[in-house]
Amino acid sequence: MEAAGAGVAPIRAQYLTSKEQFHAYLKAERESRNQENNQDDGEEDPSSNDQTEPPAKQMKLDGGDQVRKQGSQEEVVKEEEKKPQERKRARGQNKSRPCMKPNQYEKDRLCQSVIQECAEKCYFGSQCRFLHDVGEYMAVKPSDLGDSCVLFKTFGKCVYGVTCRFARAHLGEDYRNIVNEDLVKQWEGKPLVRNSLSKALQQRLRKKKVCFDKSSEYLSHLGKASSTGNAGNKAAGNSMGEKGMTNCTASKGNAEGVDVLPPGEEAPECLEVSEKGEAPESMVLQSSCLADASKDSTLQTIGPVTDEDVIKLRLCEKKRLDIQGKLYLAPLTTCGNLPFRRICKRFGADVTCGEMAVCTNLLQGQSSEWALLKRHYTEDLFGVQLEGAFPDTMTRCAELLNQTIEMDFVDINVGCPIDLVYKKGGGCALMNRSNKFEQIVRGMNSVLDVPLTVKIRTGVQEKVNLAHKVIPNIRKWGASMVTLHGRSREQRYTKVADWEYIAECAKLASPMPLFGNGDILSYEDANRAMQTGVSGIMIARGALIKPWIFTEVKEQRHWDISSNERFDILKDFTNYGLEHWGSDTQGVEKTRKFMLEWLSFLCRYIPAGLLEYLPQKINERPPYYMGRDYLETLMASQNVDDWIKISEMLLGPVPTNFTFLPKHKANSYR
């Protein structure tokens, strides 16, 4: 084999191979293993491993063979025409990828009241569109995936009952759910996951009956300032009523979905938001039959009134964010979910942060957006990251979260490069909108009792750095910390991070802590980053490629981790996913989906024992190589079908018509 060229990882010659030999080996091994296991219930498609790289551009469509044959010549012509644009298409996200809805996995679903063994309390009665006959459901239910249910084994009870894909581990006579009372008592009163959205709060948010007194006070000052400069500004004039009056919904109405009350209509009743959303005792699903008992989860304080109850904390009295020198796992969209964060915590991550949440969706009470704020009890230093473009929605959202969830800090995303966010004025766009940026930071800081941090990039354009101008202002506006990703928006993840510029910005930020982010994949990278004078490092893609990087940094060593150890990590992720998303069919497929997303990054890892020299660089493309065993070779594949094969080893066969395309395209090697 030829020597590795520029931008290609240096793998020892004895392990290098060609693309054809690589896929031929995996195909032969797969067929031999299938024969040994007597898996003759279905034939594999012989062309399943013939996809060209990268796999993100390939999608296998079921039932379209004839259409493919008829249009093959036209497709060849189209591909030839698109060749000049191929490089451009490889950037960013797969925006039109297929998405399977939950009802596509199971057409006949069992009613929740039957699952919780209280069918007589079905809320919909005779109009319920779900099945109530357990026998009928069991006749069409997909086969079980194993004999051991992680929920029953860990917590003593599986709340998914007969719908669990491991149900035979805890079903008795007449499909009754078996309960281990001793284990249940051990976990009683110990919520595993916090920051859940209660139904009561969701209804108040949807009906706009939540009071934002602090936000309204701050926004009214903005309205006064703008009205003095522009007397004809009606939006500013309407943001403040008469002195002493409270408007719960609002202030400055804008396009982000916060309504202004029409003249003559009474303001909604002010309801104090003081409830902390608590997770179910045994996991993620709350019994529909016990919902009435848990509707009112409001935490009310008792005892004498203290100074903290009536006097607002000054900025200097706020709790300080003391994370100097700690390892910070970056907030990662899609892949930075709760099960993945648990994996990283186990390997030594000190600080974790939830996925980016859009403030307007949180204010509207969207369950899917509030799910991004959930916190596992093992996350001792946890923050949430918010995205927004306007001070009114961001300030209200900060006040809402300050009263309803448990967090150690709030981070503002001013580094998101995607078009959907940027074109609305959020993310990186705020670096060019200094007035709005200042209003957002000052407003959120005025309503929060926890520290406020900001994550930014070097700038918007590749050769026009803005961070050195923005950072002193961020410090002046009251932020407790700033994180700088050493690339611009135009660069996305191409080229190398500019750590020299990060070092300059760290000096300008002092005494405010500045964390650096970009291209950290080994403890040597982390050491060089710390030598630039930053207060700490944030690790993003490095944690996705090898989550044990936190152990390597703390122990100052390279870990030549075996394929079996890596597979055990995937097993743990599977168990964590089943705990978090559920062990029924929908939960299993959700776990599979996020595992496949993660595998699109894990496949970029090259075992330390195979490299000519250490360490592996994050922007070096791995060539085709043969691992030291079949599993190591399989994990090195960048073929979607091989990722699906790995998921089937843990979660059983994929559903009919299953398709997968990763969210992010591989464009980080240039």
C-alpha cells in the first residue's frame, strides 16, 4: 500500500487495505457468521455493502428496483451533471433525510391505561383509538429482543408492561406485570431524571397564564429607552402599562410568538411559577392512572421569610461558576443526549450541558424541547443552553427556567452556524447585532439566580475575527464565563482551530474565565490548549469520536482500547437509552436512531495500536484498514449498513422499511 498522503491518518502498512478488500472481508465474515448461527429466516441483499463512500449520500429504497432500472440511464446523466457540485453538497446537514414516525413502527398500539393495568380508568372511554385487548395486542406485537429487561433488573418494575420488548423477563400469568418490591423500595423517592415538564405548567404556558414580572420590568426599561429615541414606536409604548400594573404575557410583541393583549382584554391571572419539574421515580414514563395524584407538584417553602425571599441578589453576590481547569463536555445537538452524557460522566467529564434548546419552543410548552433540559442525577455540574434572537423571549425564557428547573448555569448559544438559526438573527448572527446581544445578556442576567455564560465563534466570515471586540463587552455586560470555538461560521468544522487567536482573547477576557474549544482529540491536544492561558477546555467532536478522551486527559496517557471494550460502551449506551426513552418499540427505535447518529462519529476513531505515530489528529481522514479482529474492522466502517448491523447486535432486527441517513455530513477532513 502507498504511504499516507496529506490529511490522511498514518496507519501502519500491515493494516492498510483497499476499499474493495475491506467490504469483501466484512461481507464474507457476515455470511459465515450467519451460517454458523443458522439465521436462514431472510436473505441479505448482496448489494447492501456496495455503497460508495461517504454513505451519507446513499439511501437504499425498498421496493424501488424496477424504478431504478428504468431510470438508471437518466440517473447516470444526472450524476455526471452534478459532479462539479459534489464537493459543495458535502457540507452541512442532510436536510431532506427520511424520518420514520412512531406510528410507523407499530400500527396497533396498546392503550396506556391497559399497560398500567387500570383499563377502567381510560380517559377516552369508548372513543379510545388504542387497543384494550391484551391478547389481540400480543398476537401482533413484534417478538421480544431478549430475556433480560434493564428496567426490571435495575428498578424492580418495568413501567412499559406488556409493550416492553423484553417483556418475558417480567410477565406472569395473564400478562400481569411482576414487581420486585425490594428494588422498588430502594429507588423510592430518588428521582433519576430531573427537570421534567409537568402537565400543569405546560397548560399554563400554552394558555399564556405564566407571570414574567422580572422580565416585564426589564423590558419596560428597554421600551422607555427606545420610546425616548423614537416617540412613534408603538411596540415600545405598548410594552409598559401604568406604573404598578403587571402584564403576564408580555411586553414587546414580536415575530417569535409572544402575543400582546388587545385593548380592552383583561390580563390573565398571575400564577406564581415555582414548581420544580420532577422526573418519575423509576424513569421517564409516568403512569397515566397516577397522573391526578402528581398534577400539583408545586414546591412551597415554609418557615420565616428570609432576605433572599424579598431582596434581589446583586451580581457580585450570585453563585460563582467555579470550573477552573475542569473538563467541559460541549452541548451537542442530537448526539449530546442524556444517555451519551452519562457515558462521558463515567469516563471523567466534569461539566455537562444539555442540547441547544430554542427559547420560543420552551415558552410554548413543547414537550420535545423541554426534554432537552432533562438532567440525570449523576450530572453534578449541569447547565442548559438557550438559543434565541430577541431580548424579550430570551429574558422570559431565562426567568421561566430559573423558577422551574434545577441547573448550575445557563449558556447562550452565539456560535450556532446553521442557516435556520443564523437567518433569524440567532446563533452567530448575534455577533453582528451588538445592541440585541447586549440586551439579551443584560436581560437574562437580571432575572437569573445562577451564572450566565456565552459560547461564541471567532466571527462570521473566515478572515474577519470579531471575538476580540465582543469579549470585553460580554464581560462588561455581566456574563460569568465565555467559551470560544476557534473557527468562524464560514469555516464550520473545516481547517484547524485557531488557538493562537484563542490565546489572545483569553488575555482580553481576564479576569473573566475563557474556555477554549476546537480540535481536541488527545491529552497532548488538551495540554497544548491549556498552555495558551485559557481557564479550561471544552471538548465536542473529540468526545463523540472517543468518549474515553476524558480519562486519557486526566491520566495523561493513550488508551489502546479494545473492540470488546468499545462494544461494552455501546451496550451501556443501549441500557441508558432504554431507561431514558423506554423499552417498548418506540423507545427501542429511538435508542437505535441516536446510536446510529453516534456511530457516524465513532467510526472515525483509529485504534492507537494501529497508528504509525501518536496521536491521531481530528482532521485526518482514516483510510481503509483491517482491524485486529472482525469487530474492530466492523467498527471502522463508514458504511451505513454496517452501522445498522452493529445496532442489530444490540437491539435486534430493524423494522420493515427502515432507513437511516446521518444528520451531519462528513466534511471535517479538508
